[in-house]
Amino acid sequence: MKVTFYGRKPYDEIWFGPLSKEYGVDVHFVEAALNEETLVLAQGSEAICIFVNDPVNASMIDKMHAMGVKAILLRCAGFNHVDLKAAKGKVEVLRVPSYSPDAVAEYAMGLFLCINRNIHRAYIRSRDFNMNINGLMGTDLSGKTAGVVGTGKIGQSMIRILKGFNMKILAYDPYPVEGLDVEYVSMEELVKNADLITLHCPLTSSTKHLINKRTIEMMKKDVYLINTSRGALIHTDDLIDALLDKKFAGVALDVYEEEEGLFYEDRSNEIIRDDNLARLMTFPNVMVTSHMGFFTKEAMEAIARVTLENALCVERGEKSPNRVEAE
């Protein structure tokens, strides 16, 4: 089976290179991202492999179908960037639902510790031999309340970590997990009572802009907000307004609503025209990282293996449990 692999980075070939031979899949690496113009590079392939910032619309799916492309292999868990309704009956869509929940949860906790104790700012100061600690005060975590939005595998891993810090846990999920030993509450009660809010849910029509002006107004003053899921869970304009009103003690974002074309690329020599992202970078109590919560050796190997197993399912005509379809 031939697979055209879009958006190739050096770290992708570490696992996909040797493992593709092990699985007997012919992977053709392309550095370009997938778009209407680069789709032609998949001519002759039975599948394409894409990442979180490669949007696939109905027009592209029609072209893939005409080209003989049978499947879209997502090397990620999220699938909101693919038009699943258009794909139905034409192109299979398969994802990697779980590669390393601990990797994302551990990173989310790392972001929280960093923004709470101003470790990122302290590092920059000390590099310049400025040992003044004024303005770097944090808060104890023990006894505080953490609100976990989404209790899937990543959310559950985050809950285990937060319990280790002796924090009280409130959880919100429309599909509660039995035996999790947390207090499930409504979203409104969670945002009203949490000292920390951490997002671990997928982006759907019901979760888009889950954090908005209304929910932010319900939050405590000096709350912390962490997002390692999807950028559009947060309404960016409303977040910036709240930051200007000094609502948050700290905000850490590993994802951003308009990250396509920016994240995973070196734009250090360019003028960034995204005013919201540029504005977020000016707040001393905001951290932004480039969607790397998943980025561990273990997770990258798991992504490669599951993606290649998905490819084999397509080749054999088997129905994979990782297949996603429009509701």
C-alpha cells in the first residue's frame, strides 16, 4: 500500500521510516502541508497521512475519491479538521484515538506549575543574572480546587496527577466515567468553584467556545486556565478581554484557535499578522507553546504504529475500531 505523508518533519521519519518497512507500507514523505494545490502529490497513492493542521474540505475529498485515494490516515486523535459528512461513502477516515494520555496530562501539569510559579520568567531573568524575585510569587496547590473538563483517558491521567498534589477535583463530562472517584458537577458549577481549570475534551459543535465571556464571568478572580486540547475550545477575543480585566492569575495554551500555518513552523524572521496571538504573547501571565503536549518518544512511536495498522486495515478491507464517521 502506498501512502503520501504530508507535512513531514525530521522527527516523523524516526519512527515512520523503519516501522513502515516492518508493516510493509510504502510511505512517500512530502514536506508540504496538505491543501488544494498539494493534493495532486497523492496521485497513485491509496491513502494520505495528515496531522492536526491539515484541513480537508468536501472539494478535496471529491478529488481524492476521483484519484483513487481510499483513506485519510490521521496521525492524531482529533478529526474536526476533516469534513466527515463529505467523506462518507467516498474516503475512509481513521485516527489515532489514544497514543500517550500521560504525555499530554504531564505536559498540562508542567504548564500549570510553570505559569503558577513563574518558572519561565524566572529562567529568563536568571539568564541575565537578574536574581530579583519580585513579581514572581505563586500559590500553593495543596487544598485548592481543580476543575477537569473532559474525563477521557487524558483527563483521567490529569486527575491522577492532580490528586498527587492534594487538590480537590471537580469534573465535567456529559458521559461520566463510573468509579473515577471524583465529584462530577455541571460546567457552571465547575467554573464557579475551580482555582484551576484544565481542558481535556475534543472539539465538537457543542464544545466550541466552551470558554467564553459568559463562562469566564462565572469564574473566580485569579483563576488559572490550561488548554492542551483544541484552541477553539476558548473564544480568544473573550479571553483577551478577561486578561485585560485581570481576571486570570495565569493562562497556559499549548493550542490556539487560529494555529494553522503558524504552529510547527519557524516564523521567527517574519511579521506575524495574527493580532490575537501577538496580543496574547504580551501578557506576562500567559504562556503559549506550539501544540507539543503529545511530543514524547513513546507517543510518537505509538502514533506511527497505530497509523500504519490503520493503513493495513484499509488495505485488507477490514473495519478498524479507529474509523471515524459523521454522526
